[in-house]
Amino acid sequence: MLYATWPDGEPGCAGAEPALVRSRRRSETGTEGVHLVRRVVCPGSFDPVTNGHLDIISRASRLYDEVVVAVLINKNKQSLFTVDERADMITEVTREYGNITVDKFYGLTVDYCRKQRIPVIVRGLRAVSDYEYELQMAQMNHRIAGVETLFMATNPEYAFLSSSLMKEVVKFGGDISGLVPDSVHERLMERLQGS
């Protein structure tokens, strides 16, 4: 593979590796040629993945050639599911898309982006309060490594969803059908209700 430069024309921002990857791909007409692969990362803890997450991931998969769903290993947070379980759930529910890769990482998202040569982070916004926090993070990420952030407004159908809310509702016997994938719902029920 050959590597292009960062979008600003520099050979690398803040010591980062180049961003766009050239690969040999067949076009729709069957001819082979050089194609710049546009990659984006969708980071998060995904404990567990919800339909709100999947909405953002699926929309990003229509905009980019490859979406890397990066599952955060947070040693300071008690997770319901292990990082491997979370990655497995995401792999299972995104298999149909064909251009999604699931990975795990520890540390700063921008360091992961630099290492993997990914120039863009995609983040879903549910409310104005999300925007205030995410804007600050986006500005810092750009300052540290020149990584851009794409904000996507969450589908109003899922705007109230969060992984912690889903866990709380299931813990007390509430129904979250249609808010998480069926396989994730089953795992939540097993883990929180023992059924």
C-alpha cells in the first residue's frame, strides 16, 4: 500500500503518520485502479451498543469507505461487559454493512487515530449538552494531532438513548425492545436479570 499526505498537504500533523490509504480496488465496471480509501473512527465504550450507536455507525458507513468502531478499554470504569464481549456484540450487529471494522484501544482517541492513520472521528450528538462537551474534545483533538471531528445529529427516535439508561431500565424489569439489537437485549437480560 502507498500512503498519501494529511488533508492539509503536510506529510504529517504533530508527528502523525499519513492519513489516506491507497489500495487496489475494482470499480463498479470491473476495472482495477488506485482508489483513496476514506476512513473514519467511531470511538466509545459501547457498554452495550444501542440502536442509537448503530444509527450513527450505519450513516457513517454510507459516507466513508471504512468505519473503524473502536471500543475503549477504560481501566477506571466498571463495565457491565468485558471489552471483548462489547467488541463481539458490535461485530455481530454490524456484519451486514461490509465496511465496518471493530477494534479495541486504550488511551487517547487521537493517538489511536495517528497510529491507525485515520484522519476523522465521528461523534453522535443527542442534545446541546453533548455539543458543548464534544466541541471541546474536537478542538483539543485537532490541536494535538490535526484530527478532524464529524458531528452527526442523532436520529430523534434515539436521541434519549444511552447505554447506562438501557442497563438501568433492564435492571428494574423495564422493556427496551427496539432500543438495542435483539442479541444485545438477550445478553443484557442474562447479565442483569439472570434470565
